[in-house]
Amino acid sequence: MIKKLLLSSKNISRDSFIWNSISSYLNSFQTMLLLLVLTRFGNDTDSSFFVMAFAVGNLVLNIGRYGTRQFQVTDINEVYSFHDYVTSRKFSMGLFITAVIVYLAWGILSNGYTFEKALIVGLICFYKGIEAAEDVLHGRMQQSGRLDVATKITSLRFGIFIIGYALVYIFTKNLIVTTAVNVGLTLVLSLLLNGFVIKEFVPTSSQSSERHFPKKLLWECLPIALTTILGMYLCNAPKYTIDGIVSDNVQTCFNIVFMPVFVVALLSNFVFNPYLRKLGELWVQKNIPAFKALVLKLTLVPLAIDAVVIALGAFIGIPILAFVYGVNLTDYFGELMVFLIVSGVISVLNLYAMVLTTLRKQNHLLYGYIAGAAVMVSISRSLLQATDVMTLCYFFLAILIAVAIYCSYISFHAIKNSR
């Protein structure tokens, strides 16, 4: 019965859009929704631990994914087999585990992490590891034109995690117990739901195909992997910068006004993701005019959405956030407006990451992210200590704009030269 529900669809394109929207919404807003529960029923310490844990989890998630999802989906001619993608994912999960261990060791030894904070971060990283592991199967589903199946599974997982996390925390007020219970539940759900449909998408030929280590695939995806990791760092850089410098109360308020950063990216992804395979098809067909036209149209999406979000945020952003989270945010209006602008810039970056991956120009994408991350890492903490949080926000915005301009220029330059 469950298998039938996951696979059945009268209109695959429509269902893919709907379920992708639901999944993206739940994934992007799970931190915001659960932070609401923690601020209402918990304390500043639990809130700051939770937000930092998710920031670290999302960073190492991209190590586990290794940037292969977009590459896999746009591999229309299946240059690499599913077995190649699975083997590469096993390798990247080894990197994922190593990165988590190194980060926790650094946190405990050099950044003042308590046992509780380290354990929360470790558990959330395990939760993100589940997502990274199943992503290779979901990439296969999308490559096969069944994004709807993959997003039905992730929608169920995210939804149950959010509800379960909220309920357990409200009743126990214990962040460790809450996280451990719901991470375990997520593991069970992932195994069951993916297990019901895996035979429909794993080619039987891959079971008998020649086994080899996909060095070429890993090498081609390395720039994408580094870009997504650096991109995740850049998009969350202020969170990492203030960790260990400001108080738990300031960190909680800052994280609340930072939440809308991904609103435009979320809404834009509703449009972007269903077009990812279309971009790959147009490029393979060498239909350059149509490819360029689609990229231009997609570029207008985040700009239009961001204009509306900024206008609304200027009037009702702070009052709504303060009312919802029960925290005084009067002094954070400037930070909120900067973050709403950042939201649109991040969406543009996400789009051109997709475009450059489709063009197989991911090396050029990497250069911009390396430069942006290097400047942020070398200056941000000393800048914060010497000035204030608002100055850090302006600095953050300037770096992202510079990287976005670079990526858009490289994209259209590559499209023009392809003629």
C-alpha cells in the first residue's frame, strides 16, 4: 500500500512540482519552526545549541553529498552508471564522518564546547548524514523523471521529524533526549520508505556490472563539492562567526532575524528544481537560444520575489518575528533588512551554481567561492570583535554580491562562447 502511494501519479510533472515544494518548504523551515518551539518552551542555551548544530549539520551535509546530485540529474546520457554514483557516495560519507569528528574535536578542545553541545551537534550531523546517504537514490529517481517519488519520501521524513521534535521537547524539556529520539525515528523512516521503492529505480544491470572505483566522477564533482561546502559556509558565515564571541541571548536574537535569509531561496527553488533536468536536456541538444532564455527567465524569479519580501519585511518583519518568538528584536531591524537582501543574492547564487554545473564549468564556480570564503574566514571574526554585528552583516552582504556578479558573468560568458 505504501509503495503504491509513493509510486502512483496521474500527472508526474504536477506532482513533482507540488511535492518538491512541500519538501523544500519543510526542509528550509524546519530550523525556524523548531527554534520557535525552543524559544517558547525552552531557554537561550538550548536555542543557541540547536541553531549552531543545524548550521554545522548543513555544512557537513554538503561534504556527504559531494555535489553529485545536480551532476547526476543532468547526466542525461548516463555517462556514469548508478553504481558509480553509489560508490562515490560511500567515499564521500567517509569524508563526512571524518569532518564531523574533526569539527567536534575542535569544538571541545578550542572553542569551549560542553559535552551537551558537542552531543547535540553530533546527533544533528547524524541526522544530516541520513539525508546525504539517501540522496544518491533520490538523484536516481529525479534522473529517471520521478522527482515526485523522492520528494514524497523527504516530505514525510521532514514533516514527522518536525512534529516529533516539537512534541518530545515540549514534554521532556530535554534537548539531548529530543534529538536522539527523532534522529532514530528518521533513520527508521528512511530505511522503510526508500526500501519500498528502491527496486523500481536501481537498474538490475548495475548488480552485475564491472566494479571499479569512479575516480573520474569524483574528480569531476570535486569542484562542485568544494563549491557547495564553501557556499554553505558563506551563506551561514555570520552564524559561525558569532559562535563563542557573543552571549547566548544575542546569538538567539541574531539567529531569529537570520532565519528569513533562506525564504527567497526556498520560494525560488520551487521554480528552479523542476527545471534542472530541462536545463540539462537543452544543453545536450545544443539549443543555446532556448537555454539562455530559460536562464534569464529564472534569474528574474528571485529578484522579483526578493523585492516583495523586502517591502513586506520593512513594515511587518520585526513585529511578526518578535510576536512569534516572544523575543524583543527592536534593535535588530538593520540586520533583518540586510539579511532579506542577502536572501535574494543567495537565490541568484544557487541558480548560477545549477547553470555552471550543467555547462560543466564547475571549476570556474569554485574560484569565486574560494575567494569569498577566504576573505570571510580571514577577516570576519576580527571585524566583529573590533566593530559590531551590523558591520559584520554589511561585510557579509558585500562578499555575497561580489561572488554573485562573478558567477553570473562566467555563466553568460560560457553560454556565449558555446556558439
